[in-house]
Amino acid sequence: MALLDLTFDLNDLLANAQTLVVIGRRSDLVDGWPQAGLPSELRDVVARMAADAKPAMGSNASTLLPIVQGQPKNLVLIALHDTVVRHLSDTRALDIYLALRAVARPEAGKVAILAALREPSHALGAMLGITRAYPLYSRKSTNKTDPKLADVKVLFATKQGPITTGLDQLAHARDAVHAAQRWTDMPTAELDTAVFEAEARALAATLPHTTTTSLVGDELLTHGLRGLHAVGRTAMVAPRLVILDYNPPGAQGAPVALIGKGLVYDTGGLFLKTVDSRMLTMKCDMGGGAAVLGALAVLAHSGLQRRVICAVAMAENAIGPDSYRPDDIIEMHSGKTMEVNNTDAEGRIAVADGASYIARTYKPGVLIDAATLTGSQLIATGKYHAGIVSNDGELETSLIDAGLRSGDHCMPLLYSPELHTSEFKSTVADMRNSVADRMNASTSASGLWIYLHIDDLGLKWAHVDLAGPAFIDNRGTGYGVGLIAEAVKGLK
């Protein structure tokens, strides 16, 4: 049985449940239709609790201990706002995640979740929000198989009744997000670049029409990926570009390329990060790589009739005798030369090399990269919205729309080579790798730096900076899986 199971039978949902969680808009819960099939005592209690509820993001869960004889023993009500502003998803993925994680306790025992939705299309976002509240990774000595993961069951319902179709696709999305969360939560001692490659290959083995190749260590130099090699060359485990190629029979249109930043750890290199404010949690710096791998899994299981090339640039930005240095000049895969002025701006180097190699090798029509690229993304768009930089307005809009459908919120950022290319001016090379002025839209400029290595190819490009939403309160969220999969499905 899955760690987080789906059902469309109310009796199955409630069987032996110790805790029942009811999720819905406040007015719907007061009206009573979401709880129509529940025992009468529960129906009345839910309606009364909803009438008193004051929805607030992240703190709107009310718990009532034993209310009736038998099961369930605990009732948790998550009353959602009746309306939503245009920059938040109507699926309420974020609301559900923030509220549910507060009650997703090991002592909750077997959990039954009844989620009332206005539209069947909202099930994807609700599924992703619920999934995030039950991450898989745990190394607690008394909790090796996390009890709160052992038995959670979910039923989605609309006013017309339980949702019975599309559950397999929801399950694939759940599994992809759980995998992305687990990778992001794993410390580098457990997830170095070799293990990350092995995980990617194991995932690919479960997907139809998918093959895997990789360029490892000095093979990167042979193929011109000198930037990615420099970033990871001094680590104990070699850097690599891992490529998953989903190519179904009869694939239509130009391929789509997904490039992920897979920095399994980022010390900052010789620009060493400080421990207290910047280095801790840098195991999460492969969140972009986790997102694109998860998105590919969702797309392959959906039967998408389009070739998708998914590549993750994997490295550990360690320090050692062979560290790349400030003032080094490196010729990137694109052929452009880069003067290093910040070894802690390594993610763009890795992603740009990967993007250039994939774009020139596979000739995609669209390329989307995902990276935990800048801390300034959180300043620009916050903890819960990724920042989008794109050279194409239609692609930008498709990502924003995909974010609203999936609940993976994102916001557009400025795309302006005219204003930002000068930030990377070098007197001895084609460019530097970090901005001169951090006050000049540095998140936008940093995303643009990646595009400068494929700007001669005429393809549609978008950059997703998910530094904030990929890792919240020391936990991976699997953010980006839903966003990127939905965006690719919507491409023309």
C-alpha cells in the first residue's frame, strides 16, 4: 500500500481511522455538503466548527478530541478562505500544506483526509499540498519508519460526489513529489553525485520510453563542459551531467528540454559561506534537479506525445587543493569565456553548461531550467512563489498559469538583457559570473546569465528560481514538479 493512499469510498476512508481531517471552504463546510456522508454527529460538529472558524493561512486547523464513541477519535477541521486573490491558486495547495503539516503528527495514528473541492481540476493542487505535509525522509533512531507515513488515506469530493477518475495520475504526481522531497532532505553524505545519478537511473527504469546517459568527471572536459567540471572537480565524488531522454513512439513537435541544478552541497567554494547564516541546509541546493526529475516522471506516466530531455547538472561545490579560484578564466560549453568573480555563484555555471550542451545536442524548441539559484529570489517573490525569467511572453504566461493549476505558485521577473548584461562586464573575458550591483534586480540578472549561453540558438527559454519554495522550514517540498509538468503539458 502507498504511504499516502487514495480512495473514492467513504467507508474505506473511515475504516479504523483514528483522526479525520476535513478540508473545505468555510462556506461549504457550514452549508454541509462536504460532510454529507459522514455520521450525523460528525456532520453537525463540522458545521458548528466551520461557523466559528476564522481562516488564516497556515494556522486555520481546529482539532476536537473525542466527540463520539468509536472511530474516529480526533477530528481536525481545515476551513479555507471562501475567496482567493489572483496570485494564489484556487486549488489551495499552499493553504492545505501549511495547515495540514501542523496536525500531521506521528501520534495521529491512522489518518483519513476528506477534501472538498469546488472543481475536479483542483484535485492535483490539493494532492500536492497534502503530499508535502507527509515527507518521507527520516533518520530519527526511534522513528526509522515514520509512523505518520504509515497509513494516510485521502478522498477528494465535489458537490456531485467523490472523484473516481484520474486517481492514477494523482498517484504519479504524489510519488514524484515524495521522491523530490526525499532527495532534497537527504544529506550529502547519503546523496552525493554518484548516488543522485543512481537515483535518477532507478527512476528512469520505471518510466516508459526513457533512456539514461551521463557524462562523468573528465568526460565533461571531453565534451566541453568545463564550467560544470570546474565547480565539482575538487569534491571526493566527480561532477556529472545526467540525461534522461523520454522519447515515445510518434512523438510530435520539437523536443522540450528540462535542465536542473543538482548541487548536492554548496559550501560557496573559496568564497566560503558562513555557517550560521548561509551554509546550513545547503543540501537543498539540488532542489531544481529534483523538480525536473519529478516533472519528467509525471509527464512520462501521463503518456505525453512529445520528446522530453531532462538533464541534471550534478556537482558538489567543495573546497580543496584543486578548487576553482576567483580570477580564473574558464571557457564555457557555449564557447564564451568567463572570469570567476564569485565561486559561490556556481549554480548558474553548472546549469548554463548543461543547458548549452543539451540545446546544441538535442535541438529543443523550448528549454526550461530550474534552480535554487539566488537568495535574492526570496526578497523578490517571497518564500512561497518562485521567480520566473523568460525571453518569451507566451512561455512566461504558460508557467504562471501552470502554477495556478498545480498550486506551485510563481511570479514573473524582469527580462531585460539591455539593462542587465552589463552587470557581468569583464575586462579580460566575455563575462564575469556574478553581478557587479546586487541592487539591480540581481535575481533577474542571474537567471539571464544562463540564457547568455544559449542566446544564439533562437529557442524559447524560461528560468525558474525556486530557492524559497523548494525548501521550507528545513524540509524539502517537492516544489516545481507540478509547475513544470503542467507547463510542459500546456505547450503548443
